[in-house]
Amino acid sequence: MSRKYFIAGNWKMNKTPEEGKKLASEIASIVSKDASVDVVICPTFTALDRVSQAIEGSAVKLGAQNLYPKANGAYTGEISPEMLREVFAKFVILGHSERREYFGETDAFVNEKVKFSLENLINPILCIGETLEQREANETLEVVKTQLLGGLEGVEASQMGSVVVAYEPVWAIGTGKTATPEMAQEVHGSIRALLNEKYGSAVGEKVRILYGGSMKPANAEELLSQTDIDGGLIGGAALDSKSFCDLITAAKNAS
Ligand code: PEP
């Protein structure tokens, strides 16, 4: 099964709107109209509009880093899918480990957001992954299973074409420590098996499963050559146009 590679940049709480515009313009001018790899950049909310304008006409797509699962109303500090759609955001990162850790997001809440984003035509990138403690206690596959099935509860097979899964071992995020390609493939393979079991292989085999956790140009090709690694969710290395575009090139080479 050939799946199109998917490279997404998670800028986290970095880049002002002006800085974001500059970085996005550099990426857009390198990617241009080449859509052989799906490329998504996810800036902060305040930079979305300017970044959206900067990538207009290129193959680069826009994503957000969060949304709230309500259409509008008294939810101070939150943002709705409609607001994201209006700036042409097509994707949203949900369940990132930083949101789970610092903002107490549970699988049930992440699941609400996944369903609401799908109902409102924003494609979710559902993040799952174990902590170091859980890996050392041999709980990795169980944790990943709980987060995956919890996040996808009530999501229909017909909606799975819009879902991207990102496996991000928490101990590898922003630490410079990367899972070895074999370690990552073991978890990606188990995620694939769970998707196949839940939705049937005709659906499960088509879902892109990204790896995230200190992915950089130096380790990308080996990771991306694994059977069930279909791209990357990139933090640190997405903040520089050269390293981000080198990762896109690595995905092209692995295609
Ligand atoms: C992330 O935050 O999703 C991530 C993978 O970060 P980094 O690449 O910096 O480890």
C-alpha cells in the first residue's frame, strides 16, 4: 500500500505573526506547487492569517495547534473550527502530549475534539505516545492503544480518510533523543494493526501514521524508510526553513 508522505511542522508557541510570515514564505517558495509530499505548517493562532496569505498559491497547507469542540459562545481563550476554516486551516493538531501534560487533556476530551473537527471539516492530526516511565514499565503498546482507541471512539470508517495519527514518544519530544527506527516501527506497526482491526484493512492501510520526536534531517531517511512510518510531525526542526525543507526532501527520497 503506498501512502503519500506527510510532513507537518508544529511551531508550538514560537514565531510572531511577522516571523511566521517570513518562515512560511521561505517554505512556500521552496515547496512551490510540488504536491508529491503533503506539507502542513501549524503556527500559533495569531500567525494563522498572515501565514495563510504567505502560502497562498503554493502546495503548502495550513494547520492549527488546537481547537475547542463548540461552534461559538462563552469559552474564553478558545477557538472554533469555523474560525480556523475562515483562515483556510485544513488541519488541526489534537492530543499533543504538551496539551495532555500542561492542560490536563484527557482521551475523552481529545475524542470530543477529534469528532467535532471532523464534523466541521478540519482534518485532525491525533497525537499519541508514551512517557519514559511508561516505556520503562513496558506499557508502551497498552498506552498507545488506549490513547488511539480513546481518541477515535465513535469515529466512523468513512471519516478515517480525513484522520492522520502521530506517534510521538513523549521522552523524544524536544529532547534530542529519537526512537530508533526499529522502536518506532514496532509501535507504528501495532497502531496499524489496531486500525486494521477496528476499521478493516481497506481503511486502516490508508491512514497516515507520522512519527514525532526530535526528527531532523540526519535521522529522517532511516525513520521514513520504515514500513508504517508515513511522515513526521516536526517541532524544533520545523522552525528553520532549511531543516524543514530538508525533511520534505527526505520524504520525497523515501517515496
Ligand atoms: C512535537 O512537538 O510534535 C515534536 C515532535 O517536537 P520535536 O520535533 O522538537 O521533538
